[in-house]
Amino acid sequence: MSTIPLESRLRPGGYNPGMAQAVTLIPGDGIGPELAEATRRVLDASGVKFDWHVEEAGDAVLAREGTPLPQRVLDSILKNKVAIKGPITTPVGEGFRSVNVSLRQTLGLYANLRPVRSIPGLKTRYENVDLVIVRENTEDLYAGIEHKVGPDAAESIKIITRAASERIARFAFDYAVANGRRKVTAVHKANIMKLSDGLFLESCRTVAADYEGRIEFEDRIVDNMCMQLVQKPELYDVLVLPNLYGDIVSDLAAGLVGGLGVAPGANIGTEAAVFEAVHGSAPKYAGQNKANPTALMLSGVLLLRHIGEQAAAERVEAEIRAVIAEGRTVTYDLGGTAGTSDFADAIVSRLEQAATPA
Ligand code: NAD
């Protein structure tokens, strides 16, 4: 079973051509359910047959079932091996642990892949941005080891291991090879955190040696990286980062190409893959048919590639891009007035027209 993170074929196994693809669909909360419905409709119009297994998680489930992430959700993902999820709200500073982080850690979804590409026709400050962010998804400050030290101090423990760092670096290099990319940049703060970030950097260097002559390697300190990305994003290709820097730099990179509404992602492990947008549940827009479903739809495109449905992935991506380039049916964040469902309607109708023989 391969875990090579090909954008052209991300699947870790379990797909049967010719049969309906079973996919766990987690609608999430906030804007999640509207975006999930829009995305499901577009994927259903892609020509691929899906068998959707809808599973709820998050705050509403906590009240009913005593946990925000019931075992049945994990079982469904492990059985189907592929899931797509809307964002799930995490209480700030108190309450239950992030369902998103728990999912990634429990299922060993160690690689968070976030391609960041300019969309032709979408007016932004930058053109031709084409970056891929590979974020370590299981450790670092997200290990959740925190404690109070008396009433007026608190400590969070940052975990970095050689095994997880080498694994994510290998994922980034394998992705680069498989997708014709030229360079991997490791991002860190090893000048200050000499032991933890130092180990991350050392692990990336060790792995880079195996790809010498095929993929270029360099490293950048995270603060400098942020400045470089806003000044000259075209110099960068694949970035590999520990968990927290990966989270922050992903949002920064999303801003280069039109914002969180257009930034897709995939969480990949050896046993399963969960596709989700970079953005969160944007509670202030919940239930208003207002949020942009592009990011989740493009996560659906990554899902199609992952299950080997290359042609369908290209069709869906092309129609999403066409509707955005046309500019008539886009959501508020892209300068339009269309609702979430109008945007989905426009894409579904283009996919259906393309599928109808002339
Ligand atoms: P957010 O990404 O939800 O929203 C920030 C802002 O970005 C929104 O107010 C909105 O202006 C814009 N935005 C986000 N998605 C958009 C979309 N699809 N269309 C148009 N505009 C969009 O970030 P936040 O407000 O920091 O987080 C809200 C909640 O989401 C928190 O509880 C957080 O923990 C959670 N969260 C979940 C995930 C996940 O499920 N993987 C990821 C990030 C944040």
C-alpha cells in the first residue's frame, strides 16, 4: 500500500474502479453543512459514482453522545479510507479538544497537504503563485501537553521527533518527485529552538540527501519565510513545516491567492485520507448561504485525484475555475453577490452540459 503523496494519485488504497466510491462525509458546523452540501452536489455531477456515509461530529454531537468525536465516525473513515469534512468549531481557551486535531492524531493523518495556486481571472495582489505547503500534522505544540505553573504562568510542551520529521520530509520530497516540482524548502526557527526545530531541520537535511541531484533543498527561518512569501512567492515551490508554522504559513499563503475561501487541503495517512479546506467554521456566516465553497470543492478535487479519478478531477477543477473567471456567480469574498448554492448551481450546470452529448 503506497502512501506516496501524489496529487495525481493520493490514494492509500481501497478504491475499486467501476463501483460506487464509499466516502465518509462529515458536514461539520458553522458554514460547514452548506459548503459540504454544495461540494457533494458538485462531486455527484463529476461523473464519478459516490456512496456517501454522512457522519456528524462536533459540539452538537457532544451534547447527544458525550463526545464530539464518537468512535462511529472514526470507524466509518477507517472502513471507507476516504472522507471529506466541513470545518468544526473548537472552543477557545476552554472546552473540548479540537475535533480536527483529534481526527488527525487518532487516524495518524501525518501529512497536511495544502496546494496554493492562483486562479486565473481572480483579481489578487499576486499572479502565478504556485506553492505546495506540506505541514506535519501530529506533533509540535499541537501535542496538547499543557499545564499551569501556579496561578499566573502556563507551559505548553513542543514535541518534535526524528521519526515524524523524517516522515513528513520524505512525504514532501516524494510529492515533489511525483508532481514534477523542483525544490523543497524546510521552514523552522532552529536559530532559537536549537534542539526541537534543530532536530526538524537536521531530519529534513538527512532526507534531502537521498534526493540530491533530483530535488533542490534549502531552508528558511520562519519569520524570514513570511516576509519572502509576501515579497516574492514565485521563488518558492514545496514548503515543509512543523505543525504550528505550517498552520500559520498556510493562512498567509491562502491570502496570496484570494483568501481562505479558495484554499483546499488534504490530511493523508497510511490508513486513510481526510479532505478539508484550510479555513474554519466562520460562525458569523453560518446558515446565510454566503460562504465560498471553492476551498471545500477543491479539496474534493484532491479527493478525486486521490481515488484515481484524474479526468473527473480535471473537469471539476476546470469548471470551478471557469465560473470564478467569468465572475458573474461568485461569493462576496471574491467580489460577487452570489450565494453558496448559486455558485454550486453554476458549476453543476456546466458539468451537466459538458456531460450531455451535443
Ligand atoms: P475561519 O477560517 O473560520 O474564518 C476566518 C474568516 O475568514 C471568516 O470570518 C471569514 O471572513 C473568512 N472565511 C473563512 N472561510 C470562508 C469561506 N469559505 N468563504 C468566505 N469567507 C471565509 O477562522 P476562525 O474565525 O479563526 O475560526 C472559526 C472556528 O473554526 C474556530 O472554532 C476554529 O477553531 C475553527 N477552525 C476549524 C478548522 C477545521 O475544521 N479544520 C480550521 C480552522 C479553524
